[in-house]
Amino acid sequence: MPAVTTPATASPSDPPPPGARQQRAAVYGICLDGEFEADGNGNATGTGRPVARVLLVRAAPHLTVAGQWFLPGGGLDHGEDPVDGLRREFEEETGLEITPGPLLGIISDVFILPDTDHTSLHSLRIIYGVAGFTGELRDEIGGSSDTARWVPLDEAMDLPLRPYVRRALTELRGGPDGR
């Protein structure tokens, strides 16, 4: 739950006042694999050329950003360690158990929340690499995402990505193989 700057007399259940400010800490992971080149349906083409794919999740229809693509991850619970939060969010959104990799960076952004009376949200997005994963990829049911997919990196940039995702993939991804 993001912290809300409100007058001392406000109840925690009251909506934020017009022009309120909120802050949110969240954690995300860049999870890549080196599967072989695939066609548009994800089937191997037989060329044998490796292609880096990134794991992305799509925002569920009930969100104001429905249809946009995110890195797996999300908001940290109060007092939650970021690495524990990353593991929790990956399992919730993708079904995968991950081994967190190195901290790649922190992206800070501020924007006006849609469907509010000018509420400003300051997000601190902690971005980790993912060193490994196990399990079967699956879609989240009834959560903030509705689809989890491996997407070739070059195709990912053509998707409707949230701005922080584009930044993370271009500025923080790492070496030439994306690790």
C-alpha cells in the first residue's frame, strides 16, 4: 500500500485529497532465456540461431493500463525485503520460482495517476536480474496481469510497454547477451 501524504486528521480509508502525493516502492526482474529462434507463434524455426527472449506480463483488463506489458514484479509489502518480494511476485504472476541475480538499478518516475484528481505517484522501481528459474510458465488468474509470455527482445520493443520497462530493457539489461 503506497504511503499517502494527507492531513493528520484524515482516516486511512479516506481517499487522497485532490493533488495528493503518493509514493510506491516496487521490485521487478529482467528474466531472459537463450532459446532458439522462433516464429510468431513461439515455435522453433529450425535455424539453430539463439535469440534472447525476455519474460513479460500483460496488465489485466480491469486496470487503467490494461493491455500494456510489464516486467514481472510489483509493489513491496510494508517491511518486505526486495528479494523476497521479487520471488513472491514472480511466483504470483508467472508460476516460476526464481533465483534473483544482481541489482541492476533503480528507476524513479513521477506521473499523475489516471482516474484521479491530479494525484501524483512517485514510483521507486528496484530492478534485479534473474539468474535462474524453475517451473512451468503460467498466466496469473484474478490478479494484476492476465498473460505471461516469453518475447524476443527485438519484438518486445514493438509492444505497448510501460515506460519503465523500455528504460529497464535499454539502460539496465546488461551485456550483449542481456545477462
